Amino acid sequence: MTRSTSRAWLPGMLVAAGAAGIAFLVHLAFPALPLLTISVALGMVVAQIPALRPLLDGPLKAGLSLSARRLLRIGIVLLGLKLSLVDIAGLGLVTIIAIVLVVILTFGVTLLLGRMLGLPGYQPLLIAAGFSICGASAVGAMSAVTRAKDSESATPVALVTLCGTLAIVLLPLARIPLGFDATEFGTWVGLSVHDVGQVVATAQIAGPVALAAAVVVKLTRVLTLAPMVAIVGAVERRRAPLSSGSAVDEGPAKRPPIVPLFVLGFLAAVLVRTLVPLPTGALEVADVLQTALLATALFALGTGIRFAELARTGWKALIVGLGSWVFIAALSVVAVWVTTGPW
């Protein structure tokens, strides 16, 4: 990377990192608010200030774009260190099957609804990934493999942030009418809430037992990101025509990768966590770094969201997002009943 290129992206990345620091201070003051949700919400707020838009779309744009893509991918790789296949196996076969079915059905129904309502470009796919798997991280992963435009990612990120925030408030209120104990509530939260931070914020209200169940179930959902991205990558690769340019200049490089490198890195991190007895200190450092990277990336993603544009063109996407949120919450209730029943 040349010095001139570094100068182009450095201001935007520094601003995104500084905003992540501010989000962390807000999180310290209000621990119930997830750090990553604060980060993307802060980016969304900044994007609505008219005086700042020339900066966001001008000298800060290169750094914000790099943060939203590169840092997000590195954060996803480090997220794999939270996952141990041993913990996942401890859930039992029935629960694992239920998690996979919830992901597949939610993805399929959301994708179908988005296409039925005529959402443009890759928006149906990105919304489906965000709501069924792991929120903004899944949106970023699918954006990478499909090479979707930044504008197509903005609405899905806003929707998973909105619905995940609503879940923090509404799901604990629904716990008593549903009759869930702590473990059942944690399982429900892990199955239905989007980002990991939102899962923690929602489940911790019911205590440590609920939180432990929610995190393991949620991280098992996160593991489905790799095969889902690989499948989409394979489909996109078959659909994408070869470049009309020369094989030397462009050629097959124009095709999307079947499995992006960061997804392979994510799987490698899962295997390392499973097979290698890593020191607690190393895992804590990786967790802090992963959180910082994702907070920086999500602020950058948030700066691409314009509420005025969403108000004009995003009502169909809002219907898809809310419909997907209700669907996964209801389907997850059924999954909890099935996995905890006497059979």
C-alpha cells in the first residue's frame, strides 16, 4: 500500500475507531445497551447530520469503506475463537438440528418475501442472511461474497439493528406468558436474536443460566455462516459470466470466490479453539480485539444509512425485516418446545 493510499484511508479509519471508543464509553455508562448496537446506531445518527455528509462522502469515504469491509472480515475471523465444537456437541443432536432448521427456514422465507415484494439487487439475500444467522456480521459476509454495493448493505444493517434492539426490550416481557424457565428463555434468545451483543443483552436479564444457554446456541447459529456463504458463493460463481476482457487483465477473477478467505479463516479459528488449549489471557485479548474491530466496522457501515432515502424507498424492506423478525421469533418458540419436550 502506497503512502498516498494510506493517507486516503487513514482519516476515515481513525474517525471510525474514535467513534467505536465513544460507543464503548456509552456502553460502560449503560451496560444493558450492546456495544455493537451503539456503534452502528452512532454511525446512523452521524449520517443524518447534513453538515457532516460532505466529509462522510468525501475525505472520510475511503477509510470508512475500508473499515466496513476489511475490519469486519478480520472481526469475523476472530469471532471463530469464541466457538468450540465441544460446546456445540454438548447441545445434543436434537437441538443442533433445530438450530440448523431455524436458520434454513428463516433464510428461505425471508429471501422469498423479499423477492415477492420486489426488493432491489441483493437486498433480499442480505436481509435473509442478517436475520437468520448473525446480524450485521452476516450482512457483511454475504456482501463480500456477492460483491454487493454498499448501498445495498445499508438497509439490511439498519433493519437488524432496529429489530435486535426491539428484541432486548420485548423478548424478556414475553418470557412469563410463554412459561419459559431460564434455560428455555436463553435457548429462545439464542435462536431468534441477531447479533451476539444483542443476544447477551437480552439473555442476561434472566440470569447466568439463561445467558450461558443463549451464547452457546447463538454461536452455533454463527457457525452456519460458513456453509451458507459457501453455498451462495458457489451459486454466484455459476451465475457470474466470465469477464469480456483478456484473461490476463481480468478473466475469471471477476467471478465471486466460492469461499472467501475470511470465512476459511473463521473455520480455522473454530478448529484452533476446539483443538488447541489456548491460554485464557490470549482468548481475552482476541475477544477485545474482535469487539473493537466489529465496533469500528459497524460504525462505518452505519454512516452509509440515510433515513430520508429509507423513508422514500425502504418501506418494503421494513416489511420484510419485521416479517422475518416475527417469523424467526415464533419459529424459535416452536423449536424450544420441541427440544425441551418429554420426547
